[in-house]
Amino acid sequence: MSHSTVKPAHNRNGASRRRFLTSSALAVAFGQAAPLVQAKRKPPPPTQWRNWSGGLVADPKARFSPSDEDQLVDFLSSTRGRIRPVGSGHSFSPLVPTDGHLVVLDQLTGLLDHDAKNQQATFAAGTTLTNTGPLLAAHNQAFMNLPDIDRQTLAGAIATSTHGTGLDFKSLSGYVTELRLVTPAGEVLDINESSNADLFNAACVSLGALGVVTRVTMQNRDSYRLKVKNWVEPTQDVMDNFRSRASRYRHFEIFPLVHSDYSMVQAIEETQEPINNPPPAPEEEAALAQAMAMWAQAPTNQRRPMINAVAEQIQPSEAVDVSYKILSNLRNTRFNEMEYSVPLEYGYDCLNEVLQTIKEEAADVVFPLEYRYIKRDNTWLGMSAGNEDHASISIHRMAGEDYRPYFDLIEPIFWKYGGRPHWGKIHSLGALQLRGLYPRFRDFEALRSKMDPTGRMLNAHLRELFIA
């Protein structure tokens, strides 16, 4: 494997003379650098809900935050009307907004039980992924994998098929061994593969449409350390060898820089090396942020030489830490995202067409893409459910920008290759299209209708997904 050649520092097309580290470049490109100070806004009504990116707002009738599971059961069994469960609000798709009640599980948190022999652990559903790492580490356990961002609740993450990176790794939903589901009528069901395989595999990715999940048991492993390597390489070179590298490393993904010839590359493997994970240098982050601001101001047909010049100066970087500190990152700057997965065999062609379309249509975007692999699982609605592994492709716009022209341009490309949407990301598909993408989609519709005949768990968005 050859890394990109680092050329002598120069000042071509306004590029800085500084040589940057890839860790700093990733931090800036994906919003890990400190956010800009924003003007204070008028406080919202006490019941108003807003998602992480700020693009979704709802004014529910009320919020209900049970202090324990019994309170939730009493609420569901003694009331009528629409409800929607909510986690940390990290989804970009309108899964939560309702004019009924929001059920907030922020008091149902923590590690409830652990099994040292089988390396399993049970969490309350409102526990954030951020907190699972230290709780598991205290018992010499760790999740098999984690997504790039860990601010989601565990229940919210599995409900949307949230995933990490790796040819040998399923989404988080694929590692659930048991869960507790409180139905819309208040019935408590403990389900697993043995007790009720159909309901279990449906409930592991349910979009909150079958009831409220209150606890989740995960299959884990012993605690471990990871070593992450970051570098910059010509996109064509890395794509020509992507499959072999994805097989070589535990985790492998790229972040193609739009309107350029380069990608940031990230490879992760298990290690016994001592922890060494310094934070990105603030001065590098500031200089790179300035460079990205320059790109955004330049006409799109002039950006390629500018971006290439900076990319060629980015140096490889490495870090070693416990698994959960390497796999997930802090993202301060907020954005909106669209993500689709396509069968692995179509990943290269799909990504190439996305990049070519951005170039040919002069799409005004500087945010990198993200390209990675997901292993198949047995869930009914998972991004990689069924008999094929998938490649996922993500596109982004900053939260203050209008994402619609860009997303509308790219989304039909995903459809062309049989793409499935990430349930927590922006997409425009409805029941008619979705039925052809998932072998068990109609089965899920039938099960949902049986468990919630009055549509209590549905909002406008879920009605589009499950009712043609």
C-alpha cells in the first residue's frame, strides 16, 4: 500500500504553507473543531422539541418522561392518542415530530445487568452510546463496533439501524440478543431470537413503530485497544484497492474530498500498543478551517487545484486508545445528512457516479463524502438486512445551509443502484418504493398493523413509510 506523495510546501492557489496532520483535517472537515459562537435565540416553549441539527421542530401536546418502567406501562395502558418515543434527537429524518405526546426516556439509563461468561450486558434504553463505553470497561467488556458519533441513545441507535465501519461488522442492531418492548397498549414483552424470532428481528430495527423499547441486551467482547491510521491518497488509487484493504483492516473507510482528486483514508486495527491519543493541534484546525472557508467562496470550477494543493500537504497521523475512544468522535459543528447503502458489488460504481455528478453539475459543496462497508444481518429493516453485505455512502450539508438542491441531485443515483436509506438520515422514499428494497418489508407492515391497529405510534412520516 502506498500513501500519497507529500509535495514540498508551497503557496499554490492560496494554499497555506503549513503541513497539516490528517487527524486535524478530519476534525475540521467533520465538525470536530470548536463551533462558531451563535447569537442567542429566544427560549422555545417548554414542550417544544428540536433535533440535533436544528432542522426539525415539533410542538407536541406534552412530554412524558417516566422515572421507571412501571410509570411508562401505566401511561401507555391508561391513555389514548398518538405518542412518539424520543432519544437524543440525533436523527435527521422526521421520525419524532408529533402533535401528540413525546415519550422521553432520559431517566431510563444505565447498565442494568452484565454476564461475564457470555460477555453480554443489558442497558436501559435511554443510555447514550457515549456512556456505554466506560460502563462496559468496568466489567472488561466493549461493544463490537460503534458509529462515528456516539451521542445517540442505545434504543434510538438500534431503531434506525445505526452502524459503524467494517466488512466483518454488522450494525448495532445485529448485536442485540434480547430486548424489552412495551407495546402501545402497555403490554411488556421480553423477546429474543428463541422466544419470537419474527418479532425480535422486526423490533431490532423498528423506527419506534412497534412500541417503546425500554431495555436492550448486547453481545459484546473483552475490552480492547485500537490503532487508527489516517492519511490522504488519490481517490482513484484507494478505490481500485478498496475491497482488499477493507479485508486487511478491522475497519477501513474513506472520506472523498469533493471537487478534488483526493480522499482522506482511515484504517483501524486492533493493537496492544500503549495509549497515545493527543488531540488535534488547535492551530492546524484553525488554518484548515480557514482553507475550507476559502474553498467555499471560490467558484466550483476553480476549487480542484485549491483543494488538491492543501490535500497534498496533509501528513499521515496515528493514535492508539481504548476502542470506544477511537471508533466514535465528538462532532460540535452541526450538519444534515443523507445516507444510503447499496449492495457491495455496486459500491464502486455508485460512489464514482456521485462524485462525477457533483463535478459535472458544479454542486456547491465542500463537505466530504463518507464511504464504508456494513456486514449483513437478520433484521427485517436493517440497511444491510438479508443475504448481501452493503456499502454505505453519506453526503452532508452544514446545518445552516439548504441541503435540498444537493440531496435532490444525488438521491436518484442511490435509487439507481438499489439503495436503501438510513432510517435516521434524510430521504424521500415511501412505502411503494421501500417494499421492493427489503425482503421482509411487507411482513413488517403486517406486524406493525397487528401490534398497533389504531396507528398510535405513527406520525406523518411513518405513515408515508408504512401505509401506501
